[in-house]
Amino acid sequence: MAQKYVITAKSDHRIFAMGNQMDYLDNGYPRLIEENIAFPTQFANAYGPVEVPEGVKPEEYCYDGEQFFPNPNYEPESD
């Protein structure tokens, strides 16, 4: 397991992104530094750092602040 900052959707807890460093913009939005992406606080929750189990990937998994679980709405893209 690795410690990561996790950004999730408030609506369904699906993981938007994960990263090693996080800060907050002047407007309060959490930003993953290495990925250089920020998320509006009205749509996203920020957690971390938390222990992320191996195999957990954005969109494929959800995190509710306590546990990781498969995203029941995830549909892999077909080739």
C-alpha cells in the first residue's frame, strides 16, 4: 500500500484522481500538485494522505473516507 491524497466525487464517491502531494488554491479548491489539476469543492472531497491498496485506480474505485470499494457504475472502455 502507498500513501496518497485522494480526490472523490461528492455525488457517488468515485475517485477522480490520486497524487503524492496536495495543496489548496486561493479559492479553496484542492489541487494535486504533480498532476497540476484542481477540483471545485462543491463537487469534490479531498482526503489524505490515506493508505491506498494496490490495484485501486481512479474511476474504477470509490472511497467514502473510510474504505475503498469497486465503483458499481464503472464501465471499462471497449477497444
